[in-house]
Amino acid sequence: MPRTRKASANVGYEFSRLIESLGVQFGGSWRHANPRTLRRTFLNRPGTLRETPGALLVELDWFPEQEVVRPLVGALSAAQVQLRGPGGTPPPPLPGAGRCTAIWC
């Protein structure tokens, strides 16, 4: 049992560090925000998941801080970041990937 707890604690720590780096990317007053604040503000958002034959699209509902996220979303779109599928298989290329410039794409 202790190994599971330690692994679980490490995952929580790594997730917090990842969220902190998100705040650094946003800059300004978000640079020193608590990871829980960042998670509540930017990640725990209502929205819609849309499934297409080649993609799973995430459309977030409007929220006041979305302008802070737009540059990061644009950079991710330009980099054509894609998540791997089950078993680590690469996803098929998406037609038009990298053209999204809005937070709801």
C-alpha cells in the first residue's frame, strides 16, 4: 500500500508543477497563482465535446479569463499538438489542423 500512496503523491505533485507552469505561461498576476486557482479558473470549465470521424473537439463555454488563454491555444494549434490514442498509437492527421485561432475550437 505505501508504494501506491507514494506514486499517488508524486502524480499530484507533478500535476501541481504542470499547473504552475501553465500560470507562468499566462504571465502577469497568474504567474504566482495557486495551482488550485489556476485549475478552477482555466481547466474546470463547462463546455461541449464534439466527436468527428478524425477528432475530438473541445469547445469551452465563454468565461471572463479566456483572453489570457488565447495565445496558448493559438500556439498549440500552430504546433498541431495531438494526443496519442489507446496503447500509444499516433492519431491520424487532422485535415486543417493548426488553423484554429479561437478558444472554442
